[in-house]
Amino acid sequence: MLEPFYSPSVQHTLDLIGIFVFAISGALLAVRKNFDIFGIVVLAEVTALGGGLFRDLVIGAVPPTAFTDVGYFVTPMFAALLVIFLHPQVERIQTGVNVFDAAGLGLFCVTGTIKAYEYGLGLHAAAALGLATAVGGGVLRDVLANEVPSLLRWDRDLYAVPAIVGALLVVACIHYDALTPLTSGLAVLTAFVLRLLAMRYHWRAPRAWNRRSTVREEEGA
């Protein structure tokens, strides 16, 4: 059994913060897409819980935590209501929301990897599910909003790569029997900082070498 990442109460609080911020991003996209109130709540819930639900179903942790802990289900609703009534004010603090979103990305890629490994998956599979935990909700959000998922678009700052790095650091620590709350925290911090740097300097993944395409590029899309 791996050493606990943090105490259960601290872990629960951090999870709810991450869920709240992810739900905000989903609700804001729903408002931009002119969804009704129900659509806003649905997109908030999917964005916040989608990655964790996918992970739990794959590893057999059923029923998923989102359905056994009322806080996990209610928090996205609260975020959605906040956006419904205060979305102009929330839009104005988008930079702050992005910072917390980066923190949630770092936290979920690490906790997702650890949980997957504890349920018996190998290191590579655990890292893959850690990534899915961190970015899965955002992919579902974009699909439901009829958009190409952000992590597949070349004109978006790196998002999946920081989560991959965080997950790989965790499995490396597990492999060398060095996973502790300190090293787990460092993995979270690494993914968080990489995401912040990607947003600050607009780092993007390279495209195909000697690429030739007739598709019109939409730089600011």
C-alpha cells in the first residue's frame, strides 16, 4: 500500500477545490455557447467529474466517488449557479481561474495515477489514467459543446503535457520506492508550474515535420 498523499480530510478539500475550478471552466464555456441553465449545469458537472468517473470505471472503483460523496456532486452545481448569476464578474477574473485550473490539473494527474496504481494497474497504465483523470473532463466538455478538444489543437497552450510529466514523475517515484507526500507534492508542483509557464510563454506542441495542408489555419480560434 502506498503512503497516503495527504490526510483524507486535506485530500478531500483539495479534490473539491479542483472540482470547483474545473466546473467553473465548463460553465463559462456553456455561457459562451448560449446554453440554457440546464446545459450550463450539465457542462459544469461533466467538466468537473468526467475524468474521475472514467478512471473509477476503468479500475473498478464502483460506485464512483462522484456518486457516493454528495460534495463531489453538489460542488459543480454551486459553481454553475455562480456563473449563471455572476458570469461577467467571473469572466473578469479568468486569469485567476486559469491559475487554479492549473493547480487542479497538477493535483488530479498525481492523485489519479496513485489511485489507479493502488487498484492494481501497472505503472504505464496508471500514468495513462492519471492523465485521463486530469484532462478527461475537459475533453468531454469540448465534445458536448461541439468543439475540437483543446488538448488536440495546435493553437492552444500546452495542457496535456504538464499532466503527462506529473503522472510520469509519480510512476518513477513508485518504481524507485520513493513515493511520499513530499515527492507527490513535488510532482503536483512540477505539473502546475509547467502549465503556468505554458500559459505565460504560449508554449505549444510541435506539428508534423514538413507539414503541407490546405486547411485554413485559424490562429485565434
